[in-house]
Amino acid sequence: MDIHEYQAKQLFKQNGIPVPEGYLATNPLEAEFAMRRLGTEIAVVKAQVHAGGRGKGGGVKLAKTPEEAAKLAKEMIGMTLVTHQTGPEGKKVHKVYVEAGSKIVKEYYLALVLDRETAGIGFMFSTEGGMDIEEVAEKTPEKIVYISVDPTTGLQGHHIRSICFQAKLPAAEQKELTPILKNLYKMFLKYDYAMLEINPLIINDQGKMFVLDGKMNFDDNAMYRQKDIEVMRDFLEEDPREVQASKYGLSYIGLDGNIGCLVNGAGLAMATMDITKFFGGSPANFLDVGGGANQETVTNAFKILLSDSNVKGIFVNIFGGIMRCDVIANGIVAAAKELGLRIPMVVRLEGTNVEQGKEILKNSGLDLYAASDMADGAKKIVEMVKKK
Ligand code: GDP
Ligand code: MN
């Protein structure tokens, strides 16, 4: 789960990490008041969308007067912001954050990530702040310092010194950075992050360090124990198909193709997408109904696929293990009858009770193609969708 910059900054503030003062605004008048309240010479008006690269896309602008802040908010709210992270369709801006302007002397990059290789918490620091870290990693990888902290020992003094020395930070800046690193480490454990990125982390004209931009991504599997974080979820920012799927407890990722895939197991789902592509098709989604799916789960999964107007055909690829093929077949038939099936469908079943499953499909009277294996199924659905 992602949250907005203004929410990330609230969390930083609550956890002892310095951020500029700022207020959220959903209309120009609020933006004007926000700047009056700040009382600063310069305010920054920042579009709140779940994507980076806003600065280059026109989503971060400086205002010299409250009236100008209102004008910028008016331009930004309602606009579709396109950045290299939003894709060409962009993201609609619903609110802006009006923040006290900072005088930037230096920009750094700092991120904490879950390091799967070492089963630790990775700290990534770079003197090349404000830039895309991917670009820095490609062109000047020596400018990125990386250390992994073992959670059984926790963040130690030597870790902090290692970051500071490798990045050649002046003593005064080391003093600023140290409490920030300590507090970020505590936050990382407390809130179950998958990733936390600050770009830029700045030194201002007073020599003070501030977080100017924060992106936070939380581990979805931990949301059950992160109720305070869960309430920050903004459904406007998410793919409606994915929101619906998560309500049903399905693992779903929307893609831009036209073949809806309904599969059990993430590995099989990946293989299904690969083989569909291999035969010249393009998947509309990744959908894993899970090992414990029942008739209701299958019906819900179908609802999502059928409500997507991009879906021109459905490829069901199920391996019955714990879940039996006859149960799945019943689910498919029930869902197709309830929702009406006006697009081609290919079903490939294998595993426990496969014969009963095939029998149920055959006797259902539904117009579907029962594939003999995965390749046959993929080839067939690609053909059928192309013909339509
Ligand atoms: P992003 O483009 O989505 O990553 O948005 P950021 O919040 O990182 O803002 C983009 C850039 O705008 C930053 O890298 C800064 O260079 C600049 N910027 C943001 N806030 C301020 C500010 O208070 N003062 C100045 N001078 N520049 C700012
Ligand atoms: Mn940024």
C-alpha cells in the first residue's frame, strides 16, 4: 500500500524526523489560507498523487504570495499530471500540499528497503539527491552507499559511521543525519514498510537537515496490524479493479491487454501470462484466486473480469490440488450463468477430480472451449480473441 506525501510527512513528524510545516488544500481558497498561515516568503504547492517525478511534470511549483498559491492550486487541482512514473494516461490531482519553502543548499537521497538477500533492512544513501536514483545507479553507481542492517543487532553506531564516511559527509551534517537514521530505522520496524524513500533530503541555508519529499510503501501482508496506516489508503489513487479484488481477498494486478486470466497460484499465473504472450496474446490482468478458492471466490473473480470492458476473452487455467476441479467447474458454471458470458472462454483444468470437472463443464451448455493442456488453451484463446 502507498500513501501520499502529506501523509508520509505527518508520520515523519510524529516520529521525530524534521519536515517543513505544511497544510493540505483541496481548493484554491484553502491553498491561499494555508500560505497565510505559514507566513513564509515562499511556499511550495505540491500535487498529491501516488507517483514520483512530479517536479518535472509540473506538479511542484513555488508561490511568492498567498494569491499565487491559490492560482497554482487552481491550475493543479483537477489536472491530469503525467510523469515518468504515472504512465502516459497520467494521474488526476485531487489535492495539493502547501508547504513552507526551503532554501536548498544540498540535496541528498536516502531510502530504507527490505533487503531480501540478507534478510535485513537496507539503507541506501547518495549525495546525488533530487535526481532519479535509477539514473544515478546506472551512470554513477559509486555515488550510492549501501549497507544492510541485521535486525537481530539493530542499527549500530558503526553502521551510521559507515554511511557517513563512505559518503564523505562533513561533521556537522553527520550530526544532523544521525538522529534521522535512528528514527527511520525505528519507524521501519514499527510500521512494516516494504520501502521508504526520501528524495531529496536537504541541508538548508541554516545548515539544518529536512525531509523534502517522502514516498512510503507498506507491506500489504502486515495491514491487519497496521490499522492507523490502513485508514490512510486513498482509493482514488488505485485501479478500481484492484480495489474490488482486494475486497474479495483476491490477488489481482491490472494490465493493459485484452485476455482475462483466472488462475490459481502465483507461479501458474505467471506461466499463464507468459504462454499467452508467447502465442501472440496480451493478458488483461494477473489474477491469482489462491489455493483455497471456492465457488464464491471464482464467481467474484469472474465479476471483476467481466466488468472490465477491455477483456475480450477469458482464459481459465486451474490446477486442482487442495482445491478440486469439480468445485472450480461448478464455480465457473454458476458465475457464467449468473453474470452472462458474451465473450469467448477457454478452460484448462488439471489435477484432483479433473474428470468430474470436465463433465460438469460439458453438461453446462455453456459455450466454452475445454483445452487439453496449457499450450492448447493459450493458443485457442489468442485465436478466438483475434477473430472477434
Ligand atoms: P517529485 O518530483 O515528485 O520527486 O517531488 P519533490 O517533492 O521531490 O520535488 C521536486 C523538486 O522540487 C525537488 O527535488 C526540489 O529540487 C524542488 N523543491 C521541492 N520543495 C522545494 C522547496 O521548498 N524549495 C525549493 N527551492 N525547491 C523545492
Ligand atoms: Mn522527490
